Amino acid sequence: MAYFTNYGCQVNLGDTTHARWQVPTSLHIMFASIIFLLSFLQYESPRYLIKQGRQEEALTTMSRLRKLPETHPYVTSEIAAINRAAQEELEATKTGGFFGKLREIFLIPSNLYRLYLAVGAQIMSQCSCPFQLDPPSNMC
């Protein structure tokens, strides 16, 4: 969407007006604001609620999300699976504390691979700013 907004402004507004950068920036801010405001209307995640010890709220939220009653077997089995996963995670990280989590990040190959991907993506995004031979004073 950002690409097409920038392209449309370049084609229709020209290079000499301030609106060329004001319109895309304003649109991005407006959409981000709408998403931010709508995020307050979302249900809290059942996993988060279970991790916080709020079991009843998690069950209610899951039943709303699945549009099934709280006593339905699918809802209760899903809540039980989330409880089991939360307990396993708590047991895996409880003994090591902060350093246990660090060990889990750096010593488990699949987690280390994810870390490499995330750091690599950030580095590549920072290096993707196009420079000209004679850059203007306000580079990326």
C-alpha cells in the first residue's frame, strides 16, 4: 500500500510540492491510528490470560472466539492444551530464570536459527536505503 501511495503521489503531485511527502505520511499515520484504536476492542488472548492465572476469563474468551458454549468439548480441550503448554513452558524456564531463557535462545538450534533470521532481516532492512553518488544533505 505504501508503494502505491508513494507512486500515486509522484505521478499526480509532482516533485515541487510539499504534498508529495505529506500525503503518504498522513495516510500512514491515519491507518496506524485506526489500527491502534481498534486494538482496544480486541479480546485478550486466552494464552496470555492463562499465563496471568485468569482461567475463567480465558475460558470465556475462548468460547467467544470459537462461538461455542463454555462447556463445549472443543473449547475445554483447547483450554486444557493451552494449560499444558503453559505448564511445560513454566517448567522449562523456571529453573534457569533469566539465564535459562538465554541458554534456551542460544543453545537450541531452532531458536538460534530464528534469532539469525530476525537479526539478518533487521540488518538487511537498515542496509537497503538507496544512496546516490551525490547524496542530498537529508539522506535516509
